[in-house]
Amino acid sequence: MTSIRPNAPLGSHKRPSADQPLELTWLVDLLREVLVPVRPDPAFRARLHQELVAAAHQQQAVEEGRARRRLTSPWALLAAGIASAVSVAVGIITYILWHRARTAAG
């Protein structure tokens, strides 16, 4: 494995040759040496926060609009009406059968 020389000019690090196994640890070491963590500017963080909150609100509004359209679409209303009618019909048939069985027994 190739070692990294501290404070060497960028690009002067020796990469592994083609006959060596492919190891990317030299690249990781180089990146750790060159890249240093930085704290983002407070103005950037505030702007990012505002943009993320605005995007979340917009996404929520889109989802609510889709849900509202699904509930008020003609097909959804038709399906709800049919389901309601079937439910009432089943209740009436059940009552009639129950009433016939009761009068036949008594």
C-alpha cells in the first residue's frame, strides 16, 4: 500500500501501479489530508432551514390536494354510494330473514 506524505503538493502522491491490487485507501487518506471540516455560515443554515420548511409545506399541500381530489372524484362518490346501498340492502334482507324465522318458530 502506498503511504501518504504529509504536506506533499496535491497530485504528488504515488498511486498504486496497475499490477497491485485495487485499494482505495490511498485516496481516502489523501482526501482526509486535503479536506477539512468546516462549519457552515449561519446565514446559509438559516436559508437552508427556511427552504426545507417551505418545501415540506408545499409537499404537504400537494398530498392534501391529491387526497381531496380522490375523495371528491365522481368514481369515489359512485363507489361510496354503491357500497352504502349494498349495506342497506344486506341489512334489510337480514331483518326480513330474521323476522320470518322468528314468526315461523312462534
